[in-house]
Amino acid sequence: MNGPGFRVVLVPDLGEDLARAAAMLERALLSLRAAERRGTVLPGPLAAGAALGTLRRLWRAVAPTQGGPAAGRLYGAGGRVEHVPLRLVDIDPVDVVTLSAAAAVLGAGVGPVGAALPPGGPPAGDLAAAAARFSGLLDLADTAESIVLRERLAAAGPGADVTLTPAQKAAYRHTADRLHTMWPRPGPAARVCGRPRRTCWWRCRAAQARRGRGASGVSGRHRAPAGPGR
């Protein structure tokens, strides 16, 4: 743990997905900060670079878990099926609340906020959605299933390959479905497994592993993606 008040959360290794979203948000928040220095008055969590600092702290915590070279693999019972790994991350809940509040302000997209966003960049609605999804991913309430997984991963240690028991696999399925509601990954992967997009990303990783094809961005065997401040 990093200190009092910090919370350990489970974050899926989504490769470059989170990095792209965080970098997009950083560019927008940097533009807002520059506008503020020129005299624009920004509301609440966007003022004084609060949201920018929050985003950077959260990304520093999350970045090492996203496709880093030392990341381990996660297997179902029997070790024959590989799943999208879940990583343990220490985060400050205050930062999560701040990013969520920034998402709400960005979602309004009016007044000085809308005017100060980079021209030609993502619309305020897209920025708000990315911030809300990122903060939501880090803010899921604990369940019996997520506690089981946290304890299993903590016992294995960072970078270790983990094979789940049948009971732990059930806990993984429950937890992964909850995480997917916050960070869905529609597109080609949905066609690989033929399942509804709502429960796609972890099941598709398993389907690709059975076919002998690694899913880009989730195997934990490539360079850590660049995000804010990198």
C-alpha cells in the first residue's frame, strides 16, 4: 500500500486502451490549464489543474499494470485457457472522486470549458465518457468475488503467472463482467468469440488463446504503453 486511505483495486490489463484514453484526457486538460493561465475561470475540479494532477497520479499507478514486460498471465482452472489478466493497483479514492467530478463538468461542455477545449479535438462528450469510464473502473465496490481474486493475486506476487481454481474462475467471471460494464471493448473481438459485446473482452481473450493467437494489448508481453507524463 502507498499510505493511509489508499485502496487496492483490480484493474484489467487492457494494453493500450487505457493509455490512449488517458493521453486524450491529458491533452484536453492541458489545454484547459493553459486557458486558465490566460484568464479563463474554470469550474470546480478543472480549476488550478486539479483534474490534470489527479489524472497523472492515477495513470502513474495504473501504467505499470498495462502490458508491462514483467506482467504475468492468468489462466482458468487446469491452465488450458488464458484470460485477460487482472492487476492489483493502489489508488487514492480522493483522486477517483475528483476525476469523476471532472467528467461531470466536462459532460456539460458549455461556457468556458467548451470554449477552451482544443479545436479539432475530441468533443466534450467523448472526454467526459473517457473520464467517467476510467474513474468508474477504479471505483467498483468490493464483493466477495473481488476479494477472493485480490487475495489470490496478492499471494502469487507481481509478475507471476496465476492458474485459478474452479471457484476462483467463477469469481473472475463475475468480476470481469462487472469491469466490462465500465470498460467495454466492442469491435473485432466481439466477432472472434461470437458472444454479446456486454461480456466480450475476457471471453474473447480466452477464445483467442485457444486458437493460439495472442490478443494484442492483453498478453502482458509487450512494451508498456505511453500515457500522460511519459
